[in-house]
Amino acid sequence: MSLREYRTINRISGPLLFVEKTSPVGYGELVEIELENGERRRGQVLDTSEEVVVVQVFEGTSGIDTGARVRFIGETLRLPVSEEMLGRVLSGLGEPLDGGPEVMPDERLDITGAAINPYARDTPKEFIQTGISAIDGMNTLVRGQKLPIFSASGLPHNDIALQIARQSKVLGEEEEFAVVFAAMGITNEEAQYFMEDFRRTGALSRAVVFLNLAEDPAIERLVTPRMALTTAEYLAFEYDMQVLVILTDMTNYCEALREVSSAREEVPGRRGYPGYLYTDLATIYERAGRIRGRKGSITQFPILTMPGDDMTHPVPDLTGYITEGQIVLSRELHMRGIYPPINVLMSLSRLMNLGIGEGRTREEHRALADQLYSAYAEGIDMRGLVAIVGKEALTGRDLKYLEFSYEFENKFVNQGREEEREIEETLDIGWDLLAMLPEDELTRLERWQIEKYHPKYRDKEDHPNDGDKADEVRPNRG
């Protein structure tokens, strides 16, 4: 392999070098920069034209002058992958951070990857249990789905990410389950918190962790999620694993993208982000899914913080167009001590119906979730009414819905950071809450469902005269 070397840097801007060249250079090609003091840094071709090539430097451009040597390697950035990566902690560039040896690769894969061909995609349908009631019961995660968490500064999205990482499982199937966790732009304190939790709970044994710290060059953040997804694709499609990818924080990734775009002097789009932000995010999110004929799958949980709690900000706005729903965290619930502070009314899982029901969760799951949603929404309306006319103006029915809204938050949404709820427990809690309302208000549920699962009838199961009541009223569904 012949190296092409130049000493023709004509400009340095932020993390970028602009190099004049005479021979063809490929997009994404690796670059080695040698400073006059002998120090060597790595980079990658970001853009190329007939006369100038733009190089992004992973370690930053501080100390580099126009006399540095620039060598084009002739290869793209590749990640050494192996099943032995499970249990390892790596940097955003795939280098060991846990004191262990370099990864002994089975293969070296190009990290750019590609979105799954729509024709080859299989329909997501298997339920993934996270152990968190507000997700499992109301906004169910399905294998192969991309379901982001919309958070904000000061909210416990890191705790939720860790809880999902250690508790997630596919029920009823003896399949290998792995977690690929990529953190971008986090502080040293957050990194230590993540690692202590992974080690304390034993979740690290089935996880691959990539850490990009706030002090690391911003340019590394553009590589980190692609490193994580390349690892996930290898484990899913070579070893038939069910892989959950958690990416936090995608807003930090987009800030790095904006910084590079500004250094390239591109025409800015909304709020200074590049016009291709949507396309760039899609190249990450669309690497989730299932492929026909393959047992493995990739499920994504991207986490992003909304600047100023603004859902119309470009990052959450564009993410919502690409992904299949969102989990929205509420500052109000957090202030009241509710964990996880998930705003059920603002959240949505577009693939929920594919992963629930008889044989997956429970036969009445969809109807129960609809009834809980309806009752909670009405209870929230009652809170607004109380603020205007006072509690004394409410009818007895209104007061029941008002009380239901608070009980729903305190008993269904709220749970411990270490608490893992089985789906049966989550659904039973929902039924217990609906027992607060008159039966004639449960209009989203069929009669046979009420008589089979409602606490009023469930408590009579031991009575010999009531044993077959649910079956007698249940219609023949063919």
C-alpha cells in the first residue's frame, strides 16, 4: 500500500484541515498527520474536490501548523469486531478504556454501514420487556424498533437508560440478548456513574460500552454512534443476538455536527444546524430493525435532551419524523418526585400493537392501555378545571377521575430505580387503578375482559360458583 504524503495545508479551521492535493482522494479515507515535533494524529477525509481535501482531525488541531505532513492511508475507518467485545469498555474511537488488551478481531468492518434495505426488512413484532410500567404497559417497545427518549437538562434520562440496559429482555425465548451502550459528550462524573452501575449490577457481562467524554474532541462524537451500530450489526447478524442499542446524548452528537458544519463555512439551516441534519440522523436511526431470514435484530433507544424543554427544536423535531414514536419525560412529574417522570399523554409507540396481545403480553393489553389513557387524560382535564372553578364545583364522577390521575402517577408511572416489573404485574396494577372508577365508565373494555381481570371478579376466582364466569360471557372470536 503506497501512502500519498503532502505538506500543503493551506488553512486550519476548528477541527478541520484544508489540504491542497494532486492525486485522487476518497471520501472517508483515513489520514495520518505528523507534526514537526514527531507527534502523530489521526483524521478522516470529510470532503474532497479536484484541488482541496477537507480533513477532520480526531484529536483536534491544536498545535498543528501548515508545515505538518499529511498522509492519506488509502483505507476507510474500520472497527475491529469480535464476540469477545462483550464486557468491554471502549473509547468513542473503539480503543480500550478498561485496562484490557486490544480487541482481537474476527473482522474489521467499515463503520459507515448502511440503512437496512426496505425490501429486506422484516416486520417488528416481538415484545421487549424493560421492566418499566409506563413503557411496557402504555408505550410498548418492540424488537427492531427505534424509540427515542425526549428528555431535558436535569431530568433522570441517564438513570432510565441504565435501568433499561440492565432490565431489558425478550420473554419466553431462549435467545442471546446484548446491549450496546454509547455515551457521547458526557462528563467524567457521568462516565464513572455509568461504569459503577454496569459493574455493580453485572450488566456489563452482556454489554459493549463506548464512552466519548466532554473533554474528548467533538469530532470523535461523529464517529461514536457509528462504532456502536457497527458492533451491534456484527453481534446481531453474525451471532444471531437480539441487540438493544442505547445512544445518549444525541443532542451532543448534533452539536458536534453543527461545529464541523460551521468550520466548513456551510450555509446554516434551522438554528445553525446544517441543512443535511435530517439525512445524517437517518443514517444512524435507520440502521435499526430486523432482516428477513436472520434471527438477530437491532433495537434502538436514542436519548436526546431538548434545549429549553422545546420539542420543536430541530433535534427532537427531526428525530420524531424518522423514529417510530417517542418517550417524553416531564419536568413537572420530576419536580413531584415521580420516577421515571414519563409523560404518558405525550409519549407514543407507533409499533405497540405489533408486540402486544395474546401470546405476547396478554389478550386485553391494548384495550386496557386505551382505558388507562382515556381515564388519565380526563383526570388531567379535571386538574385544569379545578384551577379555574375550584374543587367544590366538581361532581362526584369528576372527583373520581381527579383522584385517578394522581393514583395513576403515584402507583403506575412511579416505581423504584431498581424495581423491575413483569408485564403481568404492570397490567394488574392498571386493573387495580381502574377499580377506582364505576364499571359503566370502562367503555374501552369488553365485558368479558372486565369479568376476567377486574379485581372485583378476580378476587372471586377461588369461589366454585364463579370459576367459569369469564368463559361464559367471552364471545367466540373464531
